[in-house]
Amino acid sequence: MMLPLDSIHPYERNPRQGTNPESDRIKASIRATGLDQPLTITQRPGAKDYIVHSGGNTRLRVLNSLYKETGEDRYATVTCLFKPWRCESEVLLAHLRENDLRGGLTFIDKARAILDIKALLEAECDSEALTLGRLQSALQQGGYALSRSLISRMGYAVQTLLPLIPQALHAGLGRPQVQKIRALERAARQIWQSHELGGDTTFDAVFAALCQRYDDPDWDTGLLRNALESEIAEQADVSVHLIRVELDAQIEGRAMTIPPPQDDPGAIREDSDWLERPPADIVCNRPESIDPESDHTHNQPSADVSPDSKHSEGRDIDPVSETLPDNEVDINPASTDFECPAATIPDEGPAGVGVSGAADLKSLRARAWTLASRLAQRNGLNDLVVSLPSQGLGFTLRDVPDPALADQLDETTLSQLSLVWWQLAACAELTVVPVSAIVPHLPTESVLRQALEQQDMARLFDSVWTLDPGQTGYLLWRRLGERDWMDLLNLMDCYRRMHRLAEERQLDLWTQS
């Protein structure tokens, strides 16, 4: 049928929200040869004019433009194919199907059309809400098959992301990116809740603000992730590396845990919170008399002598201080003088006085392993610490950091992670330990193992960013969170105590337990 051009109108619900990139080509083709195919039209009940039924909005717009420009009669009437009206949802679905077949439809345009169809179907069927399954069936019957998961992502894109990142979505942000953002939001929400930082409303506000901050046609999900990590780390007062590791674990659907120390019948067991408690006062028994002529006195080390031991005679000794390392370093932020309390870092005793049985090697090793594991976990190295309950310094590292981190982390974050690795390596004496003692604990494919076996330290230095040692304070010490700083200080103190105890007892840490 032939209809006047002015009696045909575009479909106002057309899924394509932007300009068709093929408009100029279509205009040139119609100018040269006219319409190749008739316009498919329909008519709403009671309406006088017609609307485009399934595709053809761009061609109709071009015809109006050409008629306005030229006034030629050949554009004044249009060859049309009429289809009877059935319902609004059918027409919208027909437009979606035709637009999608021709390509160039953005993900957000498709998603908005699907949600419009859902609303129309609910109105036409007098239904409160269509389930994903029923919507999927209705779309399939209309010739537009989608999976339930894809429909769900489309709903997320329209209802959650479109108000927050319209520029990115209209610029062509696709399904894979939407899926990544959704996974990131879910994982970040779980971590937010696990750290008890507030309810969903608080997290939603943070997520929305960060999305809006980075909304841009050149969207980068990595920027949003970095901002979320920093925000959660700041709110939780933990290292950003810990949050990064937690996010990876949540997104990949795996647990992030530190395994318990290996059972050792000789190790001293304490409650898991002993590391969090302030150190007990150091109380040592000074012998009542020392016979300078006694060979035993000269040849055997006596008990520890605290600088304040003359004030501690007769006090009950806390059993914890007899069995655990008792001079955990304590930095009091409120202190303004330079004197260090005797109960915090004891002075060295007089010459010839060593570390007594206040702590044995097994408990010191267990403590070193716990401190190293906590430092590693909070700084993105949680899989690298190996327990050595009866050998060495209580732990070692199984490998170098993941080389992929060099591409994923900014320079500041990578430098801190690398320096933490080297601090742990120093406390484990990684590069001075007998190779035969450490290699059995390292995986065959470990870069660290290969470097140690081949005595190729250059390979090790190439695999772990080795910064100027003079920058350690600037790049690590001042940046560490308070808990990490305390754990590092206590780990170094534990290292010293093990060596002093071994020297006193004339033990080789790597061959004797």
C-alpha cells in the first residue's frame, strides 16, 4: 500500500537511543535508488496515523530529511507493508529484534528495551512482576532468546549502573564490563560487611559516589576497583594489600585463610589472642649470691636480669612471661619523652648474662610464624609463608611475589609489597640459610628454589623489585599501618631472641631444635 509520508510516524519506544551510525550510508542509498524494501507499519486501535512496526525508523527519518531538502514528489509517498496491531510489547520486541539483527545496538539500549518489554508484558497480563523464567519464555516465543543470567545483568545495568555511569554505558560499555563491575560490587560489599563498616545503605552510597567519580566514555573498571580497595582499607584501618587479596578471594569464590601452625607436641599452646595482649612485665629471679670462684657461674649463663629486678624480688611471676617472648615492643603514641620503660625493651644485662629459659625455641618459632603470616596476609603475600616449627627461624618463604602484580599494582603499592617481602626474607635469613635446609620446603617450580639451587642471586633480584635500602623508611616504615608496624617490630625482636638463645645454648638453629 502507498501512504503519504506525513501519515507515518517513528516508533517512540525505539530501542536505539542514539543516532544510527549507518544514517549517512542509508541516506545516500535512498537518494540514489529509493527504498529497497517497503516500510513495515501498523496502526494502534483508534489512531488515525501509522507507526513503524519493526525497524525502519532510520529510513523514515531519512525520507523526511530528503523531502524537506529537495521537495521532490518521489519522497512524498512511501511504499508500505501493513501488519495488524496486536499489542505494544510485540511491536517493541519486533523493533528490538530488527535493530539487533542490523547490529550497532549498544548493550544498554538492549537492556532498556528488555526492561520496557517486561513492564509492558506485566501491564498487558495484569501481573505484578514477571519472574526471570517467565520473561525468558515470553522473549523466546517472540523470537528473541536470552539466558536468565544475561537478563539479570541487563536489569543490573539499567537499574543500578545507568544512574551512576551513563556516559560509560552510552559510549558502548558492554556485557563483559558490566559483569566485572557487578562481581566487584558483590565482593566489595561482602568485605565491607565482614569488617563491620556499616549497612548496605552506607556501602551503596560509597559505591555510587565512586562510580560517578570515574564515569567516562573511556571507562576503566580498574580505577573503580582501586578506589574501592582504598576506601575499604581506610575505613577498616587495614592495609590496602589485605583488601586486594580479600577481593581476589571473594571474586574467585575461594576462602582466604592463614593455616594453623603444624602440631608440635613440644610447642607451647596459648590462646590465639596472646599476640594482641600487651607484654607482661619482665620479672626475673636474680640469684641471691654469685660465687666469683665458681666455675659453674663462669661457664653457665645465668637468668635474665631486668634493670628493675631489684624492685621485683618477691613478686609472683606471670606464667605467660615464663613461657612466651615477654619483651614485645610497645610503642606508646602518647609518650613524649625518650626514655624506654624497662618492661618494654629491657636493657642488656651485665656481661655474661644471656637469655634464660623465659622462652624456648619452639614457642619463639611459633610466634615468628604467626607474625610473619599476619604481615604477609595483610600485604598481599599470604600464600608465601611456610611454617618451620622445629627448624630455623620458624618460617620461610616458598617463592617470590606473583610477577603479575607488577602489571596490576601502581608503583607505590608495588614498592611496599616488595619491601615487605624483603623484610620477611631477612627475618627468615632466606639468602644465608644453608640451601640443603631450605630447598625441601620449596615447590619445584618455585623461582626462589631455582635461584637458591643455582646460587643465581641476580635471578632473585630480577624477580623481586629490589629498592635502595635507604628508601625503606620512606617507602615502607612510614606507610605501614599500626598493626603491621607492630608485627614487623615484634618479628625482628623475635628473630634476635632466637639467635641470642641459640648462642647461649650453643645450638645451630638449622640443624638442632
